[in-house]
Amino acid sequence: MYLFAKRRSEAEQMIFRIVTGLVAALCLAGAAFAQDFTGRARILPDETRAADTKRGVTLSLGMTQGVPYRVFTLDDPARLIADFREVDWTGLDPAMFTQTTAVSDARFGQYRPGWTRMILDLDGPLALASSDLRIDTETGQAKLNITLERTSHQDFAARSVAPADPDWGMPLVADVDPARMRQSGNGKLVVVIDPGHGGVDPGAQRGGYDEKELMLRFAMELRDTLVRTGEVDVYLTREADEFVPLETRVTIAHEARADLFLSLHADALDGGGARGATIYTLAEEASDKASQKLAERHNRADLLAGVDLTGQDDVVAHVLMDLARTDTMPRANRIADELLEALKENGNPLHSRPRRGAGFSVLKAADIPSVLLEVGFLSSERDRANITNPKWRARTATAITTAILEWAIADAAEGQLIRQ
């Protein structure tokens, strides 16, 4: 027997449901069911279906229990987004959805603390026609049924609206102060470390390792190394396996009043030829095609995670930011040079061209010196062995710490000369 939680009207574009039927289901079920009920729902792959129809596609997700959820679509590119309160996706194969003609790619995983997300890339404009969650009152299991129907591009764009709840929206861009004083050396240096990717965005994947997990681990170790000097306060853009939009990472740096922003990555390239550390600074034009492609892939992270970018200004275009960068870019180049020298002295493998520039979104804080460090490439067996070696990471963290402290001394001295 199924209990219908709620039914979505066709006029609605976004659904956010606290499943009131769950309470009824618990009441109707026996004591054995109540004992089996847990706080974290799991997807049931054998109860999950996707099928093409004459008008579009139908999706059915089986779950061990009902949870709060919401479903909506986004345009440019066309995507279906489904958010759930703590769902375990273990065992679900993306091919379950991509075997239809309507879905070209599927991703699912952690999005925010307490929330998980499924993103389906749609092969054209498919409007959300209906969505309902059914709960079996005997087993407590739930099934979310979604129907998408083909429509015009114009209609799809008009009906594809991200939720208005500010808790789910993009943060306001922090104000840029072109006259902001640089660190003087009298207090602690404030460093924001950005572990790349996270949550539904795993980053590079090779040899059973995810970039998001390796970079979070290294970021925490680097934080501890910096803090132990007694000269640095450190903030992380994320401290768990969660998705953080690119612009939010920059905003976190502004809110922390960061003196330096360091983004950590370990990418992978087909063919496995690339290896060694690479340090990137912001550049309107990439220094080479490989850097351009890498930046484009990184900058697509928000789209891949289902973030609505409509109305988000390109911060590089603002005049105030250009003014601020006149001071900031030379400082970013100097920390990049210090990092390169420290890694070289430490014996870290370096890329054949270790200093590069590209338009990475996370480097666009106009008033904060920002660099992106590819500590190595997961596609290289040698680099992967290094990155997964705790002793190697400890030595690398020490080298990075040395570079940051030496840069801070020179940066403060230069600032004092400018102020005179």
C-alpha cells in the first residue's frame, strides 16, 4: 500500500517538500518497521528506473525511506536538479539514467551539510510536468516519481527557476576595497586555503582516489603546519566533503579578510604525460592551450553541481577590481615565485612549465593575492604515489609554509615603503 505525500501542480517550477506522509507511514507501520527506520535514507538501485516516453522521460527513484526533497530545472545548459535530505547514493549507476535519450549525463553526491544532490544533464528542453513521493506504509520505503515533457526552448527557460530560498542561493559578492591596506607584518597573516572540488564534484579520479578527498586531507595538514608557526591564522573554504560554489570560495576569503588565498588541486590529464607541480596566477589570456582547458574545466564546476549562474556578474569586468589588481597581481606573482622556489629546494617534482596563468574563477578576488597550486597530477603514477604518501605531504606542507612566511615578510616590507 502506498501513501501519497503530495502532488505537484503543473504550474509550479520548484518543489520543496517536507514529507508529511512520513509521519502517517510510521503510525501505520508496525513496531518492526519503526525499529528499522534510520535517519539516513539510501537509494535502492534495484527500485530505480528511467524510461523514455512519447512525450519525454519518466524517472523513478527508490529509497529506503521518505525524506524532505525538492525538484527543479535550470537552463543553459538544461538540467534537472533534485535535492534530498541526507541520501546515500552508494550502488547507483549513472548509466541507469543515461541509457535514456533524454539524459546525457548524471551525477549525485554531497551538496551541502545535511543535503545531497542529483544533477541530470538533459538533452534538450524537458519541462518538469509532475513529481510525487509515494511511501509504502508496510515497509516504509519511498519512491520519487518524476515526469519530464518536451517543450520549447523559450518555455523551458521561463519555467527553469532556481529556488528563491536565500539559504540555497549564491552569496552576495563581497565588496572590493581597492584601497585596502595590505598586511603590515605586525599581526598574524590570514591565509585562506581552498581544497578544490567537493561533494557532488569529485574532481579528478584515478587509481581509486578522488581529488576532492586528497586535497581536503592535504589542506587540513597544511593548515596545521601553518598554525603551528604561531604566525598564521588559517581558514578553509570547506572542512568536509561538501560542494562549495566557486564564488562562495572567493566570498569566504573576503569575509575572513584574507591576506592570501591558496587553492589546492591535483588534476588528471588523458595520456598521463603531465606530472609535477604547477603554480597558476590569474591571467585574462591563458599562457597556453593546456592551461586554458584546465581553467575551463575547473570553472565548469558550478554548472556540473547544478548552481544557477543566471545574473552572476563576471567580477573581472568591474573597474574597481581592475584598480585593485594593479597592486594585487604583482603580489600574487611574487608568492607564486616563492612557492616555486621552495618546492624546487624541497625536491618536489615540477612540471616542465611550472609557472602558468589562466582565468580560474577562484583567483578573481581583486584585492587578495591568489594562486592555484596543482600539487601534482593524479594521472601520473609517480605524482599519485607522492600525494597519497603522508611523509611526502608533510615535507610539501613545510615547503609551502616556508614560502608563505618569506613572502609575507617581503610583502609587508614593500607595503611599508609604499605607505611612506
